[in-house]
Amino acid sequence: MASQTNATGPNRRLCRRKTPRTVTKAECRRGAAKLGANLAVQFLDLSQDGLRLVVKETLPEKEEVEISIITSGMRAALTRSAEVVWSLPLENGLFCVGFRFHKRLPYRDLQQMARP
């Protein structure tokens, strides 16, 4: 099988990105103690390995965060610790950030959170 490439080089993702359902919401807080303000502004996509959010503040690479995701039909938010993989400033003063989970999401939970 030929490897996929994009404008910046080979696609190295292990899991396919999916668009979250409109009822699926994500929160992002600095550190692993769930303290501080929710930095998430917009939920862009997710996979079993991570997600991409627009956030209010710059987050340096390798910073630890706590991500909580909830959607209809879930009793409680699914929470994962993650680290910042990359961050890009946007023209509006916000930041687009890619996160990698420390523990992969179960596929059934991903299916419940993502659009078919």
C-alpha cells in the first residue's frame, strides 16, 4: 500500500480523524487536576489517539492538559489526560491546537461522539 502524503510530508496518523457530532462538546483545562478555566472555544475533530481544538490561550508543545468530552447518551464526561503536539496562532487571537491522548479512546466511544 502506498503511503499517503500531504503538503507537509507523509501522513503519520495511526487513527483516522472524525468530525464530532453537533451535540458533542469538549473542555480543555491546563494540568491534570481539572483546575482552571475551560480553554476550549471550538471542537474541530477527534480520533482514538487525540483531538484538535481552537483554544483561547497559547499552549506550548508537550504541555499536559485534561480533556473532557461529553455527548448525548453518555452519563458522564469521558476524561483523558493529553499533551500538546502542536499549536498554531490564528488571525483572531485564538490558537488551533493538536492534542495526543495518553490513553487511547475506546472505538465504541469514538463512534458515539463522531458523525457517521
